[in-house]
Amino acid sequence: MKLDISLAKEGDLNDVLAWRNDPQTIFQSFSQRSISQEEHATWFSKILQSDTNFAYICRYGNDSAKVGVVHLELKDTTTCSVSINLCPNYRNRGIGPKFLIDVISEFSASHDVAFVAYIKSENGSSRKCF
């Protein structure tokens, strides 16, 4: 499976918001509410300009469709939190684990950190992925 991974850009804002506000994402999130366009735009802009936050977009298939986002946040010099969210149309296809491995491998080439994920115990998909 060939995935194309790149750092997020401003043009990814609406896709990431749509995936974030998907009912299944909200259900599996610690913050179980929808996010407004304004709130998301503020957060996304900070992520794009940050030295401690990194958002990676994954594209897949012949049409290079956007299929998900991995967000990394350096907590300190030794620890990085990681989260993943896939487009609902691409869930349960085995893309998540490969996407995570590819992002962590790329990031680890320039950062010597341990990765930590915060997952709700009932979130079976994420527990399998990590």
C-alpha cells in the first residue's frame, strides 16, 4: 500500500474539520462536541505555524484522495503525543497503521522522542492501530 504523506497546508483546513466533526470521531474523542469553523481555523493556523506541533496529511489511491491526518505534539524534549483521524470513507481499510508507521518513521529521523497516544478504552480501532 503506497501512501503519500506531507505536512498539512491551509488548504487542508476544511477536510480536517469535516473529519473532526464526524459523529464517530466525536464519539471516540475525549471532547465529545462539534468544533466550530472559527474555533478550528484558529487551532489549525496555530498548528501550521508552530515549532512543536506537526500535522501530516495522507493521500491514497489513483486519485490521491485525502484520507486522514496525524497530529504530533512535542510535549518536551523526550515525549511526543500522537493522534490520528481518518476520513470516514477510508476507515477500516488498514490505512491507519501504515499511515502512523510512515509518519513516526519520518518524524523520528529528526526527533529522538518517545511517542504517546491517549485513547479511550472503548476505542477498539485506535487501540488496534497503536
